[in-house]
Amino acid sequence: MPLFSKKEKKSPKKDTHTLTEEDEEKIKQIQEDSRAHVKQLSFSVQLAHGSPTAKISNFSSVKELYQKIAEGLNITMQDIMYCTLNSPKVDMEKLLGGQIGLQDLIFVHCKGASKNVTLFKDAPTLGLTITDNGNGFAFIKRVKNDSVASRYSNIYVGDHIEEINGENVVGIRHFEVAKILREINEGDEFSLKLCEPIRGGFDEIAPRQGKGGKASDNLGSGKATLRLRSKGPATVEEVLSWEGPAIVKVDDLLEKFLGIRDPELANTLIDLAKNIENPSNYATAVETQLGDFGFPDEFIFDIWGAYMDAKAGRI
């Protein structure tokens, strides 16, 4: 039985207030001013394996960010595996997600050598946590200790997953890649084609098993950040003090239920909870906006709990 009963959709209420042409022009001008402000922001970028610093600006989405990085560093968008903030190391706790601090330095990790790994799935799960760069590259964010994957020394945190059993998965979202890996039968042998980032003078790799949740520790500091979206324009936002812990908790839940980490998705799930009065309405909103993920009822209930706990200062 579903945890939340879905309510019948009510007929929309008639709008009793009609905007005047002057009101519409004011709203349009505010939106244009906001986009113009975002595009004026400038960020410093470097190749993680070493390069001069370049300045980029005039972007308002994730894909535009990658395009500007490629132009500024004289590489292609397809070269970019992912970016880290304020550290050139392959450190998943510094991964560029949905938000960039206005003073952050962006380090760009590019595709290096490919390798093939054959694994035997002798347990229900592989112990891999998957994320993506928002531009079609899924990669390994964490390898759980004492898991199937941890026994293979040539699987690293930060490796991009190019193929599973010979099937190209470039361009497939992280939750779909994680689903393919989950659906491999226990007792089966399978192959992965992985790509490592180019190593340089700062080629240290973060531990396979992190503590989790640190990627969003800088959220909720009260500092302005640039929030990037896979859909829609970027905005400069002041993050409320309770939002950082809430995003971290929801990101942890994404890993628990789906085997992925995605701060942008976690942020979206928190945003959906705002101005909603009960978990039943929240479940309907999630189904409407994010139905492709197929979130289980238990997961949605736990997100609502995390949202309420964060607002009350309990996490």
C-alpha cells in the first residue's frame, strides 16, 4: 500500500488579479537584470594537472559553464570529466555540484587513459556510489569498504564509467547507470570500461570511503553562491542556515536508496518542500516534478522528515 495517498487534482482557481502591461514589464525587467548580473560574474579556472589561470564569465547554466571553461582553457567540452572547488586533487568532497561560492577557484579534471576491468558480482550490491558532472559523464564518487568493488585495486574514486558490458553509457544520467549496475545478477561476471583523469603534480586521490556529507559543508554559511541548474538559468542566492544540513541529509538519502550522490538534486528536493504543508502534498509535488526517478514512498517520507528536522534545528 502506498505510504501517501494521491489526491485528485482540483480544478485551478480563476486568477482574480490580472497583471497590467506595466506589471508585466517590471517583472520582465527584474528577470533580465538578474540574468545580466549572473553573466557579469567572473570565476578563475585552472586545469587540475597544471595550467595558467583563465577567467570565465557570461554563463547562466551548467552546459554554458562547461562551454566557457573549454573556451578559456583551449580544450573541448568532451575533455572535461568534472570540476573540483579550491583543490586540484581528485577529491569528491570538493566536487563542483549545483552551487559555486563567488570566491571559489575551479579546477578542471580532464579525461586521461581508459582501462577495462572485469568484475564478479558475488554480493547483492557492488558498493559503488555514482554521480555525474551534469553534462553526460557518470563517474565513481565512492567505493564502500569491504565491498565487491573495493577488492579491485584498479577501480578508483573519480573514474568515469564509459561502458558496462560493452554498452556505451556516456550521456546517460547517474541514476540510470546506478540502476544498470544494480540490475546485474548476483553471480554474474561483467566488464566496465573506465577512464581516469589526467594526473599531474597534484595527483593525490581522496580515500575511497569518505565520511559523506562534506560536499555541502560550505552551504548555509550565509554567503552568496551562484546556483547552477541543469534546466533554467543560474541565480545568485543567499543560502539559509538550515538549508546546508538539509541538503547534506537528502544527499545521504539519495546514496542510501539509489546509490547516487547529487547535491543539485538534493537542493531541488528541498526547494519542493518549501511552502508545502504536509507530506502527502509533498509526495504529489515530487511525483509531478521528478517522476522519472521513481522514488519509493519510504524515501520521500524520509526527505520530508529531514526537511522538517533541519528547519527545526534538529540536524
